[in-house]
Amino acid sequence: MKLTTILPKNRLKMSKDKNKKEETVDKDFDEAVKDNNETTAEQKNGQEKTEPQKDTESKQDKEKEKKSEAEVLKEDLSKEKDKYMRLFAEFENYKRRTSKERVELFKTAGQEVVSAMLPVLDDFDRALVELKKSSDKGLLEGIELINNKLRETLKKKGLEQMKVKEGDKFDADLHEAVSQIPAPKKKLKGKIVDVVEKGYILGDKIIRYPKVVTGK
């Protein structure tokens, strides 16, 4: 009889303990779910916060890229500008140089032809000296006319005779000494005694130096 009474009490106690355990498990589960939900919400909030940051960083990166591209373009433009200025300066120098060369070419145009005519002028000078000794005045006048006409034609082309005479100071830069003799006069020492061959200038250039004899 006593045993029968005790058993139901034990079962009742076990049932209550079981119910308490289930309540504890349910409570723990609810708390776990709640914590999980809170964690998920925090993660979502964190993601929501980080996304604008990512957008901001992306914009900043793009701005940096734009700035770097602008700097690169600016440097390229500066290089091209410097290159253009150098080419322009070189072209201007080329123009000035060619212009100067062209002017010099015009001044000394036909230098070889004119130089080839100088011996002819020397022959005319020698012929006139001999003709002045003769009595044939008509021949002398004819040769003088031809000589003057030739000299005027060459003068128009830029040919000029260098002015050198006896008694002038000898200058090695302008005269070519072919001989040196005792000075016939004291004042002719170190000076030109005689002109053997005339000198000529074409434009600003000496194409033949006068050959002279100096006194010592």
C-alpha cells in the first residue's frame, strides 16, 4: 500500500522536473534566437554603415584617378609646348642663316667668272702702257673704250679695285709681299715701294690680294 502511494508522487516529481527542464531549454532557445537576431541586426547595420564608406572611398579613388590623369595630360602638354618652342627657335635660326647665306651668295655671285676675268684686266693694263708709247692715238682710244666698258660691267657685278700705291704702309692682312728691296728713300722703309699686281674685292670679300714690293 505504501509503495503504491510513493510511485505516483515520484512520477509527479519527475514530470515537474521534466517540465522545468523543457521550460529552461525553451528559454535558452528563445534567448539564443534573440541574441542571433540582435547579432544579425547589428551586422546589417554594420553593412549599411560600411556601404556608404565604400561609396565614399570609391568616389575618392575616382577623384584621385581624375586628378592623376589631369596631371599627366598637363605634363604631356608642357612637353609638347617645349618641343614646339625648340623647333620654332631652330626654324628661326635656320631662316636667318639661309637668308644671310643667300645675301652673301648674291654678293659673290659669279665669283669664279669674275676671278677668271682678272688676268684679262691685267692684260688691258699692260697693253695700255705700251700703246701710250706709240703714236697711234686711234688705237689707244679704242682699247681704252673697251677697257672702260669691261671694268664698268664688272663693277656693276660688285668688283672693285683695291686702292694701293707707293708709300702706303704694308699690311700683311691686306697685301701680299712678293719681294723686298733696299728702300730707295728713307721714308719708304717698311712701306710699299711698288705694286706688281693689282688686288680686287668682290662684295666684301677680297678675291685677289695685291702683290707688292716692300722696302727695307
